[in-house]
Amino acid sequence: MDSATESTLQTAFAVANAQVGGGWRLVPEGDAEFVIVDMDSMYGPMSWLRLHGNGRRVIGLTSSPRTQTDFRLARPIDADAVTALLRELDGPMPAGDTAPVPAPAQAADPAPAPASAPGGMTPAPQPFDQLPEEQVLPAAGEAPLETEPLSVPTPGVTTPPDLEPPSTAVGQVLPAAPSIQPHVPTEATATRTLADWIRSGRLHGRLRFERGGARVLINADQQQYHGPSALKPLAPLFDGPAELDDFNPVDGGEWTAQTAALGEAQPLVRLAWYGALLAGKGKLGPGYDAAGRYQLLKWPQTEREFPKHFRIATAMMKGPTTLPELAVASGVALEDVTDFVNANLATGFAELYRDPNPDGDAQKGSGLFGRLRGR
């Protein structure tokens, strides 16, 4: 977490620890029984994944009403919340011992109702409807946050040392708008779908695309779109071929009126990802080896509509693996695993793993020092 958050938490912890008898200490991460991770930070979800995979118990600091960590500490941080957390970690309270009762929260003013959405569209997703680990986080190149989490142990308990902290590459996961892999259809695949057009780079300007009662507004130059918060209602858009004439230009006034009803724009790569997910229908995309090993290059944003994808991604982050092995490791059907890999290959989150060139390794050991080592 960043230093300002850590300082606030340390102050609240000192007060809370005194209220529960002073039985807790702040120690380095490797010595802790519980580790607090800022799930709202850029590196939080990846740090949680690393710790969770190593069997550690994580307290998620977040403004979200829910989180996938073992315990939750709500923002804004205060001593009463930390006191309640420490009592929870200690287990059932002794008789006569009561936790402070927080003042009832004032009911928030209801959010203003969005303007009516155009036919076939629903309002854009609201931030509180997603877990922090499901949010699109700041793009690579923005100022990184400090990654050292604050740790809380129970006295006399030791735990195995943790893994290495995230590398610089890990710190660049979840870009706001990953580059979409260029796609140039061959003669055999000259018929384009919506996903193919998005990946081709041939779309420009502000466009409307609709089919089967579904509709999206595409800002091709900004690599964004406006549409429903969920992806599954957009499945009809990817049925069958699409021609360039199917994309209708939208003028400034109409664009402003319709996008205002839909809320914030969403990254166009999300549509490309969904189109690739649907395209294979359980079979690996053309040009990829079904017996090959595949790996994730960075953690993808997992969609709430596809909860199995989190399990697939977790298994896939452990290293290059074949699709059948990935299905067994994740407990997900091979067809679903294949569709997930297709989607992430198309959007640059995954790649086919290639073993290092053995000839190159042999050449490295054939020089003077290689000969000396052999004597």
C-alpha cells in the first residue's frame, strides 16, 4: 500500500490494539499470520493472488462492500473498524467483552436516475458493482504505488517465508486499454465479424453497430464503446459476418445524447475479448497448436458473468501449460478453457509458449569458457 495509507492504518492500529489488550504486533510480511493488502491499489489484486496461492490469510483493505480476501477492512480507516477486525481475528469474544458499536451510517442520497437509455441498451456499470480485483486499474506508465503490504501477526505464531515480491512486469498488470492484436483475414477467413473489424484497425470515428436487438456505440479513434454493463446481452452482435456498411456514423448531437444515458465509456478491447471468446465455440482459434502450452503474460480483467474464468486465470498464471492440463488444474471444462485462452490470445493477455532455442544454448557453451568448464 502507499505510505499515506500505511501511516493512517498504523495510527488506527495503535489505538485499536490498546483497546483489545495489546496482544498484536506489526511485523514484516514474512513473519505475519495475517497480511493486509490494499485491494484498491494497482498491485493489490496481484499481491492477493500471490499470497492466496501461498496459503496466506489476507485482509483486504477496500472501499468496496465485498472482496474475495479472507477478511475485509473497510475504507475509510478508523480505530473502531480496526478494533472490530482484531476482535474478529481473535475469535469469539470472552463473556462480558463487547466490541464498540459503530454509529449507524447515514443513508446515502440515492444516485440520480440515469436518463433513459436508447432501445436495446442498459446503463453502464457502476463502480460499486465490481470487486476491486475486477476493476480496470491505471495503465502502465502511471506512477506506481508502493507495494509493501502492512502485516499483522498473532503472538507466538510463525509462518513459512513468502514468495518473492511482484516483479516490475507484474506491476504493469491490468492496463486500462491493452493493445488489441492486429488481425488481417486471409482468403479463407475473408468474412469478418464485429470482432474482426475491431481488431483490423480499419474502423474510424464514432459509429453505431446493431444486430438482433443489441446495439453499441463505438468510438474507434479513442478505442472505447458505450453499451450495456454486461457482455452476454451483446452476443447477437457477433452472429454472422459484418460489412463496413453495417457501421453507421453518428453525428455529434446524437452521440452526446445517447452516450450521456449510458455513463462512462468502456475499453473497446472488452468487446474484442468477448468476440474472441464466442468465436471458437470450444475449439482453439486458427493457427494455434492444440497440443501447445499457453501462458498468461499479465493478469486479465475477469468478468463477473464468467466466474470460472478466475479459476482458469489463477491456474494459468502458474506457468505454461497445455489446455487439457489447464482444464484439470482449474476444474473447468476443456471447451470453456479453450474459449478463455482464445479470448486472451486475441487481446494480448496470453501467448503460445515456445521453449528456448536449444541450439542457441549449445552455442553459448561452446566458447572458451565452455571449453574450460569441460576440463
